[in-house]
Amino acid sequence: MERSTPHELSYAEMDEALAGIDIPPCPNTVTAVMAEAQKDSPDITVLTRIIAGDVGMSAYALKMANSVLFRRGAVTDHVGQAIARLGTRNVVCIVVAVALRNSLADALPAEFLDHFWNRSNAAALASGMVARKLRGIPADLAYTYGLFHDAAVPVMMRRFPDYGEVFDLALTQEQPLVAIEDARYRCSHAVVGALLARNWGLPATLAAAIRHHHDVGAYEMPRGSLAAESLALIAVTQVAERLISDGLGEPDHEVGALYDKAVAYLGLHEDELRDLAEDLVEALSG
């Protein structure tokens, strides 16, 4: 879903827009894992102990380590082996994903959250697979971005009782979700998501990508105003989301005309897109 023109909010505008929106605080577990992961020599034993102490995180770590994106050799059912396979940056991704889901679990219908996180997981996997085909775009960072880029949608739904109506309106009338959000709430899930990412200590390039991932003009922004890595993350995930929609036989309500811009930016050819689509269908059905 698109936005007509990019606009960088001032601090005053952001404070006004976000007034009353409850941004989930960064849990102690996330803080502890990030502190260890950012050391010059992170201790895998410490990270494993934190992950193994949480059933949800352990299950997610094993699922991720055995996925087509990260699996090397035989399937593992040992958390320590999964952590070693994934590496420290992906451990952070696991902790953030599970903690974010847990922070919203009691506030929203389980059916909505299950559908939302399943789609987010698919976007993350697809983004990592697209990034792996390209040079200069870390697959693990693309995975994290794919998982997190729409994370503020549940936050908005929890804050605004009529947000479900807004979401349905964007789907049924094919109006850009961010445009409806801006008109009704004077903020959007892109802005809230960027703040959420920043508050949870995620990389600045990832937060910037979240902030601009619905901007039609993002690909034409002046050089230097948006980091190349941020724009690459946006492009990779827009391609991934279109491929998911096509593979599932669903209408594309998310990317729209931005897909062609993303493909052009990444320099992908039709045969590469066809191969990616086939690999993705196999991965999602596995």
C-alpha cells in the first residue's frame, strides 16, 4: 500500500502524532541479549542460556535454524546447536520477535495475531531468500526487517478501537492504509513502527526502512537522505511480499506499484524472479 509523498515528521509532529499510543517497552530479556550480542566477543553460552529459559524463544530458534534459509545439514532439536547455527545477530531477531508477540498477546484476538505473525514470518523468510540471491544485502538483516516492518499494525489496533475498520477499508476499497491512518489518526504504522524499532535498539538503517516503506517517492529521494541499505531492505521485502501474494493466489494489497520500482532498483530479471517464486513456494509449503 502506497503513500503519495514522503514526509519526514519533525519532533513536535511526532510527539503530537504519538500522543496516547502505548509503545511496548523493551523487555529486560531483549536488553540482556542485545548487550551480550553487541560485545566484541559474544558468549554463545550466555545467549543459549537466555533462549533455553523461554519455551517460546526455544521453539522459534529451532524453527528458524531448521528453515530453508539457515539449515545446514541435519535437522537439529538442540537449542545450543540452533543458536550456534544462527549466529548472534539472528539470536537478537528471535528474542525481539517472541518478545514483541508476547507483549501484544493479551490485548488482541488470538485469531488476528496468529494470522498476522504467520504472514510476518512468511515475509521474513521470503525477504531473507531474496536477499541471499543478491550481493551486499545481509540475509539475516533482511529477515529481521521482513519480520518487523509491519510490527506496529497490532500496536495501532490495540490503541484505536476502530482500527479494524480502517484495515478493512484499505483492503476492500484498495486505499493506501497509511493514507487512511494519517487522515484519521495523524500518524501511521510506518511512523509508530520506526519508533518501536528505535526504542527496542534495532539498527538505525532498519528503523529508517520501516519509516519509509510505504513512501512512493522513496526510490527518488535525494542521495544521502535515505541510506542505501535501508532502501535495499525496502526493495527486497516489497519483492518478497508480492511473490508471497502470487504464490498463495491472493490479491496484492500491500505493495502495488512499488513492486516495479523495487524490481528495477534491485536489478532483478524475469528469470530470477521466476526462480525465486518457485523456491519460495517450496519453502512455504515445507
